[in-house]
Amino acid sequence: MNLNYLLKILKIFPSLLFLNQKILFLLLIYIFFGCSSSKIYIPNSNSDIGSQSTIRVLLDYKSSEVTISVNDEILISDEKQLLAKIASGNKLKFSNDSRKLTLTIGDTDFTGNKFFISVSDEIEIIKIDGKKYRGKIIVSNTDSEIKVINQLGLEEYVKGVMTKEMPVGKGIENYNALKCFSICIRTYAFNKIKESKDFFDIYSDTKDQVYGGVDGETEFTNSIVDETKGQLLIYENEPAIIFYHSTCGGFTEDVKNVFSNNMVPYLNTVKDGDEPFCKISPRYEWTENYSESTFINRLYNAKLIESKEFNISDVIIKSRFSPGRVNELEISLMDFAKSEKIILLSGNQMRSIIKNADGKSILKSTLFDITMKDERIITISGKGNGHGVGLCQWGAIGQSIKGIDYRDILNHYFPGTKIKSIYD
């Protein structure tokens, strides 16, 4: 520990200056070495970040400043050494001037490219900003942004996603659905790790999978993750491409119709049972009603029309994919000068432009019929929720309730795949 850092810590704990030298010496020993019997993680260039067993989750990113509230005692390190032990109640202020990262604690500044927040082995869980995380928190200056990253074990990450992305249900009725879903989460995350991005592996929101840290865990779902530890969904000795959605509405969708032009043998259309397993979903069937002006506003906000001075003449479904989802929607407009304009919406574009009637979220699915009534009301009646590709979560729940094994559920939605452990 060099003298400069020692002086900085004294600024963080100014009351120490009023103690006699003997007490001051003993307190400094406690501050810096009181946890010496516990293993302290000080990362370096040869650390296991990005390895198969760990994952880096991006929690937050901002261009200029990030403030983190400390809810428990933590340790602060840079890439070379332990800098300080920080008590609960402090705030860590990180600021970025595009060249360096500055950490401010009280009146004390530390500078560097990367800082690590960790706890002793006895504590295990980091409490910051009112949330709990396993592993370590990394704050770095990368791409002219301050990035806050949670580095933790892959299995612990899966536990933090389970309840945020899937209904847990009552008792053990969703047991097999949750078991197959844990494998989907792990496989998706494993593929993200394999991409070997420079600074993080995966987002913590709907850009990838919603991650809640320890707050996303339950004893029940954690036990399920432990039961499937290391298991991935494999196709021809490679981790499968994973997609999942809430409710398919009776048929899943071919991936090439939604996300790419590429054929993926195990992501073709699947019938969700003679009576759809997902029929138990609260979003199996739904209806949205729009005024003509609301519909016009959505087109205007999407910059598809140059003004709001239009009336809707007609709305026609031009084509559908084989499972029934709308491929092309044609909207005929007439401006006040009686000039006609045709708008074509295709695929998932419809969901983000039309939105639900209240405008708070995207349209539930593209599996719908659309009509326009004399009162200038447009009605969309649909089925399902989500893009429709891959695992239907409520379909998996429906199968689980019927006692179908998790292996059979996975084979239903990803035919031809197998389960294999990364630890084999």
C-alpha cells in the first residue's frame, strides 16, 4: 500500500486524524488488513473474465457520470491493488472525461481505467443501489462511456434470470417448463460468451435476457437451475440458437420469417398441440381498438407520412406466412386534397409502429385480423404474445401441467436438438 493511497483513505475517514497515534495505527491495520484472512479478488489481465464459466452482464452505461450507493461494506480495487474498504452508506461517484475514469468518495479521488467492487468470501453478495448481486461489479471507461458490469458465474446468472423471464406458477406445476427454460437461458448466455466481446457479454434487459441479480432468485427456481447445471441445448455438436416468446397462439413461427433469411432446421413452424398448449395464457386471445386519429398519429410518428392531414380509406392484409401471422399489411390513405397514399408494413415492423391501443407497448403479435368500422374505429383481433419463434413459454407451461417431461418439451419446440453438459 503506497503513501498516496494511505493519505486518500485518511480523507475518507477524517475522524481518524483526531485519535492518538497508537489507536490510529491499530485502526489503519484493521481498515487495510482486517480481512486479510479472506480471499480478496484483485483482477488482472490474466483473469477468468469471459471464460466459459463466467459471464459479464452490462447493468448500466452512461456517457459522463454514474453514482452507486453502497448498501453494505465493500472493497474497491483497481487493476493493480486494493484501494479502500468502504462502509455502508457511502456513495461512489464515477465521472468520465473520455480519457480517464475518476472515482470520487467524499473528498477523495482515484483515477484509472477500471475499478472493481467486491466483498469478502464470507459475505458473497454485493449490495448496491438497493439491489443484490453475486460475483463482482466492474466499472470501466470504455468507448467513451462509463460501463457498470456484473461479472459472475454462469450458473448464478441463470438463477438471476429465471423469475424475470418466466412465470413460476403455483407449487410445482411449472416444474418441467422451468427446467427446460433454465437450459434455454444457459444456452443463450453461453452463445453470448462465445462471441468474445471486449467489454461485456450480455445486456441485462430485453435486448438479451432480463436479469434481476439475487432479487430475481427463489429457492425453488435456484434448485431447478442446480438440477440442470451445465446443460445446454445442442444441435450437431454446437450450442443451439435460442429464441423464446410468451405465447405462440397455436403455431410457432419459422425463424427466417422474423429474424433472418437463413434456414435453421430446429426453428421451423411447430403446431402447439391439437388444442394449443398455450391456450391457458392470459394473452392467448386479445383485441385492440384504435380511433382513426390514433392510427394516423402512429404512422406520422414513424415518419411514414409527412403530416396528419389524412383519412384512412382501407386496411387490408396483403399476405400471411403459413402459420397465419401477417406478412404484409396495406394501409390506404386519402389526404384532404383527395390524393391517395399507400403504406405497406411488413413483419415485426408492424408491432413497433402500430403498438397496442394505449401506446405503452408494441403490438402483442402479428397473428391477427384487422377491420375498420363505420365509426372510423380500427379493430385488431389477435392471438399470442411475442415474435413466435422457438420456445413458447406458456405452451411449455401447459405441457408441464400435463406432466410432460422437460426433455420432451424442448424437443417439441426445438426438434432434432439434444441436451449436453458443458462440463462433460
